[in-house]
Amino acid sequence: MVRHASTLSVGLPPDEAVVVDAPAPELRPVLAAAASGDFRPVRELLAASRRDMQWELRDRHVAALAEFALHNPGWLDAWLDAAPDDPDAVLVKADLLVDQAWEIRGSARAEEVSREQFQGFFTLLEDAAPVIGAAAGLNPNDPVPWRIALTHARGSQAPREVFDEYWAEAVARSPHHFGCHATALQYLCEKWYGSHEEMFGFAERAAGQALPGSKLHALPMMAVLEYRVVADAGEDGVIAQARIDAAIERARELAAHYPPGDQEIAWVRNHLALLLAVQERFTEALDQLRDIGVHATEYPWGYLGDARREFLEFRTGVRMQVATRTPLLGRPPLLAPAPAAADGTPTAVPDWETDNCSLAIVSATLDTVAEATPTGPTLRLAPAADGWHTLVEAVRVPQAARRGTLLTHDRLVDAADLFTRSERWPALVLHRSGDRYGFTLLRDGKRVAEHQWDPAAPVRDLAGVTETAGAVAAVYGIADSRPLIALLRGSDDAPRRQAELIAAIGLPPLPPAFGQRTEALTDLPGARILAGRGVRPGPRGADGAGGAAANPAYSLRRPWHWWALRLLFLPVVSTAAVYGWMSDHVFFLKPLIATASALYVASQLVTAWRRRPRRGA
């Protein structure tokens, strides 16, 4: 199993790069502006979608903005104060009120929800009703208010007549609107107000009438998820297996219309991966996971627990299942090479391979870190400006074979896990992925703390930030953690916050190239390559972009006292060995031990001399 598991990790991004429900690229600057209190970019974005009648895009944007406003409501309040009748602001407010109601209720089944939760839930839904009506009246052609109304009907236990009225209003404005169809599907499932048969019938009719490439083709797959995963129905249930297979195949054909790593279709691929694994089609599930890339989604994984943790554990489990089903001497299914473009140029590498970089600041000298690294990826080490810390990064070495790693963690985090074991000094691994910055703090081979600054994410809760700041302060001996809390709590200007955190805990500054290229240490004086023992070194000259050719073995600098002790010890044992062999009164074992000791010390000195740092090396 281990033989094939590393090969099967090719094409899978490291765990640290995976993000759940990351905002779309066009939303990230808008959400960052909203977090700072500026609602104008939001207003312009939604006004454009309303003007151009891009209802699907508008629905996705409104849902994302309402979720963002759950924890950052100031910008929306300011917008409504400035323009209380703006149809876009009122629409986001309507969706926000429904989201707030569901936030109080939670996602548990009715028997697990307390009476107080239900009271708050229904109260907020009552408050949302007139706002939804106002949003529908301010823009009569917009189907998005009716998608919100359908969600409201499900939560408020509205009778079927009300649901049918809302549904008729929605399809009158946009007959193939996916958001309205997906919301109606939830109302019709067995756990709410319908049945398995009614849900499947609705999904199959909508998909049958959909245009090629429409996301409505994924509705039957969503019905399968509700049936097989949420309702936990067995293969001998009321729905024929042929209908389930057809739904999955229809969704696979839809996903095939989109390139690997496309965020727009990621939710379909996340559902597909889980359903294929439920059917024990693990190789096909692994293909979907490779196409997902870094874009995990809240559902279906949220049905099983914490979405990100469940996704990462599922990904590892699928890889191991494929490995165990591959014969020991067989060939595991590999990632197919990406087809070249029409002009013959190769397809660009995935964003997660070029848009992510990591750099560790280790609170130990360069020689100490080198000696503590037994194995692992090829590393580049450079002394920090103060001489007491070491900067470390993983080197991108071209491989002749398509090999991955056994684990899918960040390579530098894995290396820090190894070289900090049984050591008292910590390693702070800093990450950058697009406009997201963060860190992972390790000590004694354990992750002590993690944090990420994401300008487009909600502000983190105070309790979690306080715990993280306390852990960092304890490791670096800082008495007052309040300045750290202030740096961790915000999310604006992530590079500045990361740099100020490094200064606050007394670490040397980052090199200027960090965040601008994947390997930031190539031009630093004293940078050396450390090829981990047991790791096949890369070819000569493969030292990353902009760096000089690197030796596969690291040039090791020994401290002066190491040389002094051995240079003093060598003549002593050499003299003892000569005297012992020339004397007739000394037992032969003593000069033999002295000779072996002299040879051992001499070999140490010769090896260290050959591996000494040289000028210009």
C-alpha cells in the first residue's frame, strides 16, 4: 500500500492549500473592501449583475455577501443607512436575515434543536418576511428574492400551497434558475415535506429539460446524496440503482465540460467524489479529487462533520483504497498529462503549484538545523541577518519520475515536524497563498498553533484568536499576548500583519522575495542546499529560479570547539597506539583500541574538511 500511496498523491495539492468555499476571484477584492467598511464595490458589483440580468451569478454573489455579513455587518448597515431603498442592499439584507435564523437553529435535525433555538429561529423568519417582499417588489424581474422566499418557506413550515406559489413566481422569472431549483429540491426531500420519489422525479424532470452544460444536470446527483448519504438509504431502497447510476453519470458529464481546478464547478466534483466512493469506485473518486484541487466545499462534507477535516481525511482514505487495490508489482492509475493548447504550448501548471509559498524561521543556527534534519524533502537553508536564526524553504527539484509524497501536507511543515523533534527550539512556518497569509508554529514535532489572515473571510472569534496568541506567546516567552491578539484578530493588509507578528515575537524579518516567488532564499548570502538523507537528490544545477548551481550534499560548517577537541585528541591516541605496538609489555587489545580511535577521529576530520564551506560555493 505504501509503495503506491506516494505515487497516487501526484496532482493533489498539500493540505495547507485547501480552502473551504473560497470566495470567487471577482468577490475577493469586494469582500476585502466591505471588511474595511467600504460598501461601494459591493454596490457596483450587484448593480452590474442586476443591469445585465445575470441571475445565476447574482444569486451566488448575494449568497456569499449575506454569509459574509453574518460576522461583518457594518458595511451592510452603512449601505442601508445611505440608500434604504436600494434593491441590491435590501436583497442582501433579506438573505442575511434568513441566514441569521438558520444560524440560530443550526443544521441538526428537529429533535436535536432546543425550544429556545426554535423560538429565535421563527422570530427571525417573521422579521425576514417583509424584507423579502420588499426585495421582490423593488426588482420585479429578479428571481433571487424568490429563491430566498423558498428557503423561508422551508424553515417557516409553510404549507404546500405557499411553496407552489413561490415556485411559480420563481420559474416565471427564470425557468432554469439553478438556485431556485436546488432550494425547491430541499423542500421536496423526505426529511422536510416531500418523499424520495417526489424529490427524484422533480430533479430528473428539471435535468431532462435543461440546456447542455446547465448546472441543472447536477440536480439528480443532489437527490442521490440526500437519499444515500443524508437519509442513509441502502441499495435495496425505494429508488432503483439504475436511476442512481444515471444521476452520477449525468453529473460526471457536466463536470467534464469544465477544466480541472475550476472553482465554479467544484461543488459538483465534491459531491461526485463522495458518491463515487460510496459506490466503491475509488479510482474515479480520486480523479475527481485531483480535479477539485484546492476548492473544497462546505457540502457534502458538512453533513459528516467539520468540512475541511472530513475532506482531507476522505482524500487520504480514497488514495489508500486505490493503493490497496493495486497489485504490489502493478501500475497504479496515474494523473493523465494535461493536453497541450491548440498552438502546441503546454498547459499551465495549476495555480496551487505556483501561487503558494512557505518559509520557516527556525530559532537555531544553520549548523544545528542541518544536523537535526535526518530525512525529508530537499531544503534550502540560509542564515538570518542576526546569525542566530535560520531561514528554511523547500526546494522545487524536477523529478525524472512522476512521484509524489506519502503525505499531502506542506513539504516544509513536514520537514519542520522532523527537525524540531526532541529539540527545544521552535520553527515558525509562514505561508502565502494568493492574498491569504498565515503561519504554522511547530515545536518538538508538534503543531502548537495555526492561523490565517484572509481579507475575504469573516473576522475570527475572539476566543480562538486569544488561544492562538497565548500559544505563540508561551513558545517565544512573551509575557503580554494582547499585542498578538490585535494582530491576529484583523484580516486587512495581511502581509503587514504577518510582518508585524514576526517583529513582535522577536524574529528576524523576512527576505524581500517572500510572497513574490516560490523560492525566496536563492539570492541570500550563505544559502545552501540540504539533500535529506534517504531522499534522491535532484540533478546538478537545479537550484530553483535565479540561483546558482547547487551541490546535492550540504556544505557543513563545524564549530571551532569541535575542531579543537579532535585535533587535541588525535595526537594523543596516535602516540598511545604507536607506543603500544612497539612495547612488549602491553596487551595487544589496548593499542588496537587506540588505533581504531585514531582512525575514527581522523576520518571525522577529513570528512569535515571536505565538506567545509568554501568561498564562492
